[in-house]
Amino acid sequence: MRKNMDIHAARWDEPFIMQLGTPGERGMFLPAVEDAIYQETGDVLDTIPASLKRETRPVLPEVSQPRVVRHFLRLSQMTMGLDLTPDISQGTCTMKYSPKINESFCKSPKMTSIHPYQDEDTVQGILKLVYNLRNILCEISGMEDFSFQPGGGSQAIYTNACIIRAYHAANGQGQQRNEIITTTYSHPVDAAAPHTAGYKIIQLLPEENGYPSVKALKSALSERTAGLMITNPEDTGIFNPHIQEFVDLVHEAGGLCAYDQANANGILGIARARDAGFDMCHFNLHKTFSSPHGCIGPGCGAVGVKEELIRFLPLPAIIFDGEKYHIDYDCPDSIGKVRSFLGNIQVVVRSYAWIMSLGADGLKRVAEIAVLNNNYLTNRIAGIKGVVLPYPDSGNRLEQTRFSWGELQEETGVNTEDVRRRIVDYGLQSYHTSHYPIIIPEPFTLEPSETFSKEDLDLYVDIFSKVSQEAYEDPKLVKTAPHRSSTEQVDVSVCDDPETWAMTWRAFQRKHQEG
Amino acid sequence: MSKNPNFVHPYIPNSASAVEQDMLQEVSESAAENLYKVIPQQLKLNRRLDLPEPFFSEYELKKHVQSILDQNKSCEEYVSFLGAGCWQHYVPAVCDEVNNRAEFLTAYWGDTYSDFGKWQAMFEYQSMMGELLDMEVVSTPTYDWSSAVSSALMMSARITGRSEALVVSTTGAERLMHMRNFCHDNMEIKLLQCHPNTGLIDLEDLQTKVSSNTAAVYFENPGFLGFMESQGSQIAEIAHAVGSLIVVGVDPSSLGIMAPPITYGADIVCGDAQPFGNHMNYGGGVCGFIATRDEERFVAEYPTILISIAAGKTEKEWGFGQCTHDRTSYVRRDLSPDFIGTSQWLCAITAAVYLSLMGPAGMVELGEGIMQRCAYAMKKISGIEGAVIPLMATPHFKEFVVDFNASGKMVAEINKKLLNKGIFGGKDLSKDFPELGQSALYCVTEIHTKDDIDNLVKALEEVLA
């Protein structure tokens, strides 16, 4: 049987769109302005003040419609979406199947062609979906209200940091409580977002089990503590069993606890943020709840809070009076806006539909199978020559695992970036190595969500074994990869040098093609 | 079926019991739930989640969700004059075709070796936006225009080492709220007064307020209220004289006919690419951008990922990489002054498709078509008893204020009556701009026909009579 290993990625040698077409070609007509309008107004372009008149036409491509279609379809073919590959590679990202039926809802004019400032009587359907998902996520997390305004996980973390800030300010402790505690293995934005919000950040280092000790937390706590912002299981897939004690200690010190549940795929229906004492949390709807990742968005970071913090949520609130849904801007304590309008509501619709296709038992099955998939994969990957499983005594991993190619690197000189490029030659997505800082040598992080079959996992392991073997037998082959991708290996140092970096075609031409 | 915890689900291949048993054997467990022994018992939920009963068949699910969505009234059924940061433009079928391609829809962070096409499409987006804006550096998407401005103001603060921004008072209320929350204690936002008769910035007020503390002066073109700010060069001269930067927000659908802000002195330009082929999606189609000249001091302060061309082995071969990834929150963590994550990339790819289709001629026609229809609507509405266009003398693009104070009627009341006539009236400004009293912000784009506008005028005449 064919195994999807002997492949070559599409390679169209496609020019840039700016190089295509000929002057005068065009891809689209717009409705012409009626003569009667001209007769009434005259040529309004003459009314533009001289200082605001565009002197020269923008140098955009002039390309016919079929060539534009061909161009972007070729580019799409050179993009390895999850629908085309068992994307186990992007650990921490919860790559999973996004059901096609849910896309049909997002293509409906009842979704695409509604405006955020329409009269609320005309958007009762969308408000009902938002409200229903709010109720469902409250039950899944134990929280008491949700906002879908943040456009991604990072913005959700930031929103939680703003709520922590508003809470302490309301208690007259805003100046005093100026520190947020996080862990080194939490997502980088658990440090960056509260820092953006004005906090000093204390990062707790992992100890021998892979997570920080209660003792380390205690020494970080003080009357300056505003809160704890933490992922669990952390990036490594290891669950910190002392989490309850962490939360209790932060509460005793007067801080709030925010649970970064961007990826909650391993614990749906198993454990809830509020039951562990967390005051707030967030879910990435584009991860755990199946909305497609869209080449890095649109996503949604749904922020959930306990009763006492509802008043600080971004405005407006969506409320239900038993008959009708309302958009309520009367939120005097709200942190205000973190994003315009109500967020990426199309993402909310998909997640609602996904949950309604599974129900309570289905969600629990998602979690259990995701964890089983990962444990199966972890066992098998850890058996590959050159791979080391860090923190081997820390119990089984939940939904994701960080591994190390440190041994491979020492023995063959092939490092994790080399392997990362080489697996693309076998039709796999390039994997996530690690968030910064790099603690585990030559890291890679895998996450086989419930979407993937045993056959997918076995293929994945076979490819990794093959690449390991190649590294020991012919390291140059791996180091010079990719060989069957849409592109050759490139020198990215160009991108860090002001003399050579080029973010636009015009900069590229100026720096690389003139003279 | 629903009560059985071991049911097989179409989205979960390994839920079939035979394969599950095989896998459990590999991990030496008798049941999947045993893999949760790492979670302390007292943290576990010892009951079934109390959720609505699911619809296992796709048919039932479709009926359920679509029937709720169908309760919405869309801008295809009604004629809408709503804008205010989310605009109804024509979305070419090719944009939908590319936007819905599974390869793009279901990809995520893959790099140039696995997602080469995504990187090229994004580089082309940056490049075409760069042509429109006449700037060499354009960001990958921020969450929206508001996020772009807030980040740009903070960039200005870091570049200048100062902590005050002067922001035009006609900025939309929600955007201003975003800036105030984002800049918080790091930067003070002071409002610049405008002339009531023209809407233009009061240069004397600007002169009084700029100082050696000013990091940035922010205004928009066209402004939130739709009129053009023609004093850009003078504003820039005053701001630059004290070492402040100029940040300009721009609706890029105007850039076929309006000068890019760099020509009148902008240092950082922000805005939203939603008009370029992205559906309104109830506000979910936004796509913020930040653009600057190609100078190290600017590039060093971008919060977003910046895609750069990377050299290949031969001059003909090029790939893509991230420009100075070390400056992002992914690397800087606790020292990062801003952050980035999943934003609106698919909207940017869609915008690239749109700009490729439109080309230079299309963008000129788009701008002209909007401005012409807008002028027609303003002229016609100004002739209605009880409706006044307060800034009639100032040229507008796409949006304009209609003042209903003379009619003695509330905007809310007017809009309810328009609704009965199949029209979504303009955004009620009475709460956000109380000084304007009962006024509304109307939006006219290339999708509006003369009949649409004439019908609005007729409906307003009836409602105001």
C-alpha cells in the first residue's frame, strides 16, 4: 500500500504577483457611477484639496482574472494546511479537523453580511449563538461569564492582565500590586502581555520535575503580587500537580489567578479552571474548539471570569432578558475595548457548532483520545534513536509532549532545525521546536489531537525513525534539506540585516535588484 | 448513543474501540481515563458536563445552527448605510474562492519550507499595501485598526523616549477607549480640538499642546466622521518641530485617489484592510496594519511579525523569513513592551487577492466611485427638511454626519422607522459625540446605487415629516 512518504510538494516556480500581467490588464470591474449622479455633483475629484490628491497611481499589478486565480491557487498548493497532512507537528497549537459543515455557516450571508452596529432586533440570531456559547463555556470552565472580544490567545491574556489591573485599582491596591508571576514554561505572552499592561514580571523556573516548586512560588509572593498567569499542563505537556496549592497561596497573598487554557484539549470535561480556584481563564476557540487557524487567524481568545470580575470585562456585554438579547454598553467598571466591535464572531459560530456536534460525552471523548494519542505517540517517538524524553519521571504527559534531539545532535551533528526541514520532504508540516527560552536542548514539541488516527501516528513515527536513520547514515542529506519542498534552503540572516531585509517588493528592488 | 461514553464519532478516528484497545496496550493502560492519574483526584470533575444535547447528524446540526443564524437580517436583505470602522464593500468571488481554500484556511505557523505559498501571499500583501501607502515596511496584521494605532502610539513613545500623545478629538469613541486602555499609565492621551465648522484640527490648539513631551500626534484621513483633514503638512511641521512623530490612520480604500499620508509628513501609518475583499462578518473581517519607512529605529519597535525575503542559493531563488524575530514577544517575554499572536492573516491574504484584481485602475475607480456617490448622498440629504450636513463645505470620503437636531427627532427613533422601510440608517452618534446632539454617521460605498440613495432620501423625508 502507498504510504504518503514518497512525495514532492507542489513547486510552481511562480513569480510574484507584481511581476505578472501587462499594462492595461485588469481583474475586476466595479459598478460604474450613474450619469445622473455626475450631473448632480460634477466631478468630485476636483474638490479634493491639492495637498490630499494622489499624484501618481499606485504601482499595483495589472493582471487578468484567470491569472490572479491561477496565481493564488498555486500559492495555496504550496501551503501545507491541516486538511492535507496529519499536522501533529505544531505542538501547543492544537491542530485539529475543522468540520466543513461549520464553514457553510460562515459563508452564509446571515453571517458575512451583518454589520456590528445593526439594530439588535436584526441580529437576534447571532446574539443567541454568542450567548449560547457563553453558557456552554461557563459550564466547561466553571466560570460565570465570558467575553469573545479578544481576537486571539495573546489578546485574551492581555485582557486578563487588564482585568487584574482594574480589580486591584478598584480595591485601592493598584499602585502597590505591581507584579505578575508566571512560569518559564507558560506561553511567552503570559509574561509579555502583563508586562505591556505595566507589570513587573517574575518567571518561575522549572525544577527537576519540569515545573516550579511551591517553595519557589512562596519566595516570589509578596504584598506586591497582583496575580498569577499560568499554563497547565505547561508547554512540555507535564501537569503541575501542585496547581491547587499555587492558586491558594496566590489568593492568600491577595493576588488573582488567571489560567491560560489556550489549549484545553486534554482536559475537556475532566477538570475545570474554577474548580481549581482560578478566578479567570481563557480558551482559544481556534485551538481546542476547532475553528480553523486561517494561516494565523482570525481566531478568538474567549475570556472567562468569576462573578466578582464580570464588571471588568470588555464592553459591550451581551445580555438576555428571557425574551430578547441585548447589547449593553452600560458597563461603568469595564476595562473598555481591547478590540473593535464584538470580536471575530464567525469563530464563535464555528465553535458553537463544533460543540453541538459532540455534546458532553463527545467533548470528554475528545480529551481522552487526544491524551491517549499523545501517550501512544510519546512512547513510540521516545523510542527513536537520538530522541530523549526530558523529565522522564514526571508521569505521563497530557495532550502534548516536548522532546529533545540533543542526543542526535551530539552523535551526528544534525540538529532540530535540520530535522524540522527534512520532515517536510516526507509531507509533514514543519514542527514547533519550543517557545523561548530554549531550556531543553534541540527541542521539538508534538501534539496529536483527537483528529489523527493510529495510522497517522504510525506514519509520523515511521518518518521520524527514517530521518533519524538518515542522520546517522548520511547527515548531510538532512542538513541540506529540504529537497522535495516548494523551495530550497534559504539564508534567513538576510532578514536581520537592515542592508538586506526587504518587507516589500519596492524595498527588495531597491536593495537587491538596482544597478 | 449519546449516553454511551465510548461512542464512535466521525471527527475522532481512534474512538473506534478496537484501535483504542491497541493503543492502550502500547501505553500499558486498561482505560484512557487512567492517563489522568497525573491530575489530583480533588481537581477532577466527577460528573458529566451539563451541556445541551448534541446533534450527531450533520443534517440536524445544519438545521439547528442555520435556523438560529436565519433570525438575522443581513445587509443583503436591507440597504445599509452603516460604516464607522466596518464597511460594506463588494467582495469579489475570487476573494471568497481563495479565502475558502482549505490549504490556507487550515494552515497555521508553518515556515517557508512547508507553507511557502502562505509566506509569498503575505509578502505580496505587504508589498501591495506598501505601494498604496508609498512605504517600504508594512506589518503582518494587527488585530484591527485600534490595535494598530495603540501599538503605533507606544512605538512612538519608545522611539522618542516621551510619554504623551495628542489625538484628534473626532477619533471614534471605541478606538479612543482602546488607546486609553492600552497606553494606560505608559502614555497620556490628550485630545486635540477641531473647528466646529470644518472639522479640521485647530492648529492653535495643536501649537499650544505640543511640547517636548509629545511623542506622537495622531489624526485620521479621512477622519472617523468622514471628512478630509487637509492640513496634514502644517500639522506635521508643528509636530516635527518639537521632535514628535506623526501617526496617521487611513482608510486604504481612499488611496486610489487620496495622497498617501507619507506625502504630508506621516511617520507611522495605521489602518484597516477590511475593505479589501473581507466580509463584514459582524465586525470579524477587520485586518489592522502598521506601516513606516524602512528605518531601523522604526523596524526595531514593531510588535508584529514582519515577513522579509530571504536569499536562496542562487540569485533566482528566494524564500521568506521573519525580520528580526528577536524583537517580538515570543523572544522578549517579560521585557516585551507589546505582544503579538494569532491575528488576522487570512484577511490579509484576501486583501492581497483583492488588490491584485483591482490593480491601479480599479483602485482609482473605487475611490472615485465612493466619493462621487457620497457627495451625491450628502447633497440630496442636505435638501431634506430637518436634516443638516454640518460639514458640507469640507470634502468627504465614504462617510458623513447627518445632523437631525432641527427635526426634533431622536436618531434612535428615526432609525427604527427606517428599519420598517428596509433601511439600516447611519450609526447613532448621540452617545459618543454628545456635542453633536442627535446626529448619525452615514456610509456610502461603491455598492450603493442612485436608487438606493434616492430611496433613503425619500424614506428620510417621510420619517422626518
